[in-house]
Amino acid sequence: MPVTVKQIAELAGVSRGTVDRALNGRGNVRPEVEKRILQIAEEMGYTPNRAGKALAYQRKNLSFGIVANVEGNEFFDDLLKGAQTAVDEYSDFGLSLKIAGGRRYDLDQQLQQLSTLQAAGVSGIAISPINLPEIEEKINELVAAGIKVITVNSDIENTKRLCYVGCNYYQSGVTAAGMLRLMRPEGIRAGIVTGSIRMLGHNRRMKGFSDMLKRLPDSFVTDVCESLDEQEIAYEETHKMLSAHPEINTLYFAAAGAVGGMQAAVDLGLKDLTVIACDDTEKIRQLMQEGLIQATICQEPFRQGYRAMQILFDAAVNNVPPAEEFCYMDNIIRIKENL
């Protein structure tokens, strides 16, 4: 027979209203009482009535937000699909998703987007944050206001966010350098095209790559440029880098920008470059089919978006914290033969 709120209330010596507030994380319950109620509920195998809870949340206009550098960035298409798929599975709760897209890692824009979502009354936010103190402060402000915040696809330090969902960037960079070791055993002169030094994930990916190169004979990073995940900027900056450093024999695209960057290499007539990219987009696949990119390291964007919404839902609706602080996706190697 299902365990009822009334039974839990009798065992805990409190009212049914107090049990309801404790089980649903609504506050106004002393910590020691809430702890006792949750322990009793767990021991009795209490399962909340989803239909009843869903009906209650339908009246609250439950919504989550995503803040990310999605505009002009093909990678994020799959991440947003994953997030929307998860949100659709909670349709009986009336859950909706608000997407705040950005580009070029604009600090003022991201701060405004977070404020707009806060004013809209969202219960949770998944953010791919710019790694700057102003964003740290804003995230902590949102958490203090009761909004559940997780980071997705890139992390940030010194915040009270619940957890991070995304790529293990350091290991991704190590993997890229390890593949180049096999492809260029005679020595690596690497040019890195990153997204933005404002993104912690991009920096960790470059750190893993650079640390691995230091272990290899006659191998080092020659130069680094930023694409801001814009193909036009990637073209211009890669063209400058390759023109200034003719000794570069490998390119590592540590973020978006491979399409523009490889067009620069083609226009310069460079045919002997060994190239490693990241992500599994349609355009990356095309470049691999053409033999311009030898391998790419993927990071499961659909799963990132899907898992992020699951964690936010559990935290905001079921008052269940994430099981781990770092929810890493797999680093998956793709070559032309296994596309």
C-alpha cells in the first residue's frame, strides 16, 4: 500500500502541511525537522504522487532558462535539442524552456540575459558562462534568490552553482595531443585556434593539449589565436597565424572555427597540415570527408542538454541535489572511417 503524507506526519509528530513543505522543498521548516521528515520518508519508501505534483506545478508556470553562446555556433543545435527533449518529457508539469542565445562572449549581454530570466521568474538556469568575476557574482546572486543554477558545456570557478555538466576539457586536450603524437612522430609545431580566453573550458582544453605536448620530443605550441566561435574571425586570425609561422605543421581547433580556419589554410595552399578539431557537426564531417581534417573529438552535446534539464528538474521540483559535482560526458574520437 502506498505511503501517505499523513502517515509520515504522524511518525514525525508534525502537521501534514509541514511534511508537504519538507518533501517539496518549499521552506519554512526547521532544518532538524526537515531532516527527520526526509529520513522517515526514505525509510518508508515514500513515492510522491507525480500526477498531483504535476497539477500543482502547472499552476506555477514552471520554467527553466539556458544561457549560451549559441548564435552562429552549429555545435549548440544538438545541445538545445537535448534540453528541449527533456523539457518535453516533463510536459505534464507545464515546464517551458527559455533560450537566451548570444555570440562573441559578450559580458554585458550575458549579464542582461541572466537578469531577464530572473525577472521572468524561472526556477532554474543552465548557463555556459563567461569566466569573469561579474558572472561569478551574478550566479551567486541568483542562487541566493532561490534559483537553481548549473553550468553546462563550460564551467566557472568561485560560485555556488549546483554542478557542471559537459566535456572533460583537460582530457579532451590531452587526447588531441596524443593523437597528433601518432600522426606526427617526427615532431609537432602546433597552432591552436581557440574560441575565447574568457571561457574556462577552452582554456582547460588548451592546457591539457599543451601539457601533453611538453612530454613529447621536439613538440610545442607555436602560436594561439581566438575565433570567438565566428567563422569569419577564424579565417582572419588563422590566416595571420599561418602566414606569420610557416613552421606550423599541425592545427588544433579547440573550439568552433574549423570551417573558417581551414578555408584560410586552403587559400594559403597549405596541403601538409595535420588537423584535429572538436565536435561532430555536419560541416566538420564534410571537412573530414574531404581529407582536410584528420580527426575530431566529440563531447555528446545532445546528452549535455538532456542531462542538464534532468538535474535542474530534480533540484527545483523534487528537491534532489545532483549526485556529483562534475557530470562529464565521454570524449569520443571520430575519424573519416567511423563517421
